[in-house]
Amino acid sequence: MARDELAAWLRLLETPGIGLEAARRLLALTGSAQAIFESSEGAWQPALSAAQRDSLSLPPAHFDDLLTQTWHWLNADPAHDILLLGDADYPAALLQTADPPLLLYLHGKRELLSRPALAIVGSRSPTAQGHDNASQFAQALSKAGLTIVSGLALGIDGAAHQGALAGQREGGAGTIAVLGTGLDQIYPKRHLKLSQEIVAHGLLISEYSLGTPVLPPNFPRRNRLIAGLSLGCLVVEAALKSGSLITARLASEAGREVFAIPGSIHSPLSQGCHALIRQGAKLVERVEDVLEELLIQPSIAPACASPTGDAALSREQAQILQLMGYEPVSLDALSQRAGWPVADLSGHLLELELAGEIARLAGQLFQRRKRV
């Protein structure tokens, strides 16, 4: 991309009051971003209101600084790139959505955009089992050939990216993280190291210009890209009022498959998934449930097994796990089921927790963990 072309695109997209819809009308009218500014303001009249024409007549504030910053960023690293709506390798899945971005900033492996993908989203504060499910499903689905798309948020998003990266190390497809900030503004900061690993082996993308900070309205808009890049959307855990349900709705509106993992009827983080299932989302218990719906031939046969394997458990530990089931349970309730003193039971629970068989939850609750 030449600097003059970049300048035209940035001016078009960063001018206040224009927006994607008006920008599309202008591009349809003139043929290119550069042609917009080579034509007279009178030529813009069929596409823009008087207020919009006035706004576009001058470069926006700090435009020269943004252009210089973006030009330097684009040329500083071969892994930095900009993808335009008219480019031959613009993702076909995204083109089929109602509101595809005109320009995407890329950092990492651009070729991932041409591969089949699945979105995995969910709560920022998942249960230990929800975290495990996201990571393990992402790892297995990556190994099956699906690029995993998520939003780099804490919780389920991060677990999905990490699982996909683990799958890639075993020959899988990898992961794409869609940001709601500029690519130079990683959020949350706790995922800076994860973002660096994604850059090395996957792809970061954003429609927001460099320097764009954390702005709450940008994240729901970001979700349309997570949904739009994917063949379907798997919701792992979500409350009824959750950004994950926005992503699922956007996926459904774009004609994509929606999947949901059910959970405990007592858990608030299961209510969003159960609502989706009632609305027609496919209930997911196994990796194959996703692959079969997407007509993808599984190249793996993941089995359900405990993290250490039942053979590694003592008779008492195996009995405790059986009595726990898969619902969160209190120490007192488990003591009553087992008929053991709390002191004796606590020692076994600690051993099971250290072995990764159970998780300690808030409110002095315990929950069995299961590999998918």
C-alpha cells in the first residue's frame, strides 16, 4: 500500500460523522478512497449530507500524526499488514455479513483468514470446568482443522486461544484474536504475553486505528467480526446478560451455526447457554457434535477421561468423585453423602485438587473436573 492510498483510507474512515455506511456509498460512487479526495465536494452530494460533506472537506484533528504512526507501523514488521474490503483475500465469510469492515489491521499470519474457523466465546469469570471445556474443545477442534476465533478477553476467550495454540503445536490450525482496541493497545494487559504468542503462531486483527483505547461501545461491534469470520459460534458458559449472547445472536443473524454447552441448572453461568438451546442452538457434549454439524470429518477421536486417569486414584478418592457428581457441592454436604468426618474428607479433597481432579469454587464449594 502506498502512503497516499493509506492517507485516503485513514481520512475516510477516521473523519467524524461519516461511518461505514456513508463510506461505502462514497466508494461505490467514486470507485476508490483516493478518487474520493480527487473529486470535488459537489460530487459527494449523492452519498453524503451537507454536514457530512463539511466534515470530510478537511482532514480530522491529529490526522498527520495518525498517518505517520500508521505508516511507520505498517513498515516496521513484515507481520504488520492492512487488508482492504476489495482485496482478493478478504475473508469470504466476512463479506457475507451485513456490516463488513472496510479496512482491517493485521498482525501475524494473514493466511489464517482463508481457513475454516469456529468462534468460541463465554464468561470472563468462568468456573474451573468451563475454563477446561473451552481449552480442551479449542485444542481438539484446532487439531481437527478449525481455526479458533475469540476476543482475547479474560476467562473463556483466553482459554480458547490457549487451547487452540496447544492444538497448533500438535499440527492444528491455530487461532485468531479480534481486538476491540487498536493493535498497539492490548487489552486486557494480563493477556499481553498471550497476544505475543498469538502473533508468533496465529493472528491479531482489529478494525480500529492504532492508538484506539478501551472504549465500551467498540466491544459489542467487535463481536460481529468474531461471529462473521466463523462457520459457527460455540458458547461455553454465559450468564443471561452476556456479551457472548450478542456474539451468538450476530452469528445466527449471519446464518451461522450456534452451539452451546449445557451446565448445572443451579449455575448462573449456565443460564445463557440453556436459553440459547431453547432458542434452537445445538446442544454440545462432544467435539464431534460440532464437527458433524459443520460437516467436517473428524481427524481425532477425543475421549472423556479424568486428568490423571482413574487408575491413578485411590479407592477413597474414586468414591469421593462418584459421590460428588458434576454439580458444585459443599464440604458439609459431601461429608453427609460419604458418611466421613469433615477432617478426613478435607485431606482427600486437597489431594484431588492438587491432582487436578476437582476445583475449589467460591463459597467453600467443590466441583469435579472432566476432560472432554
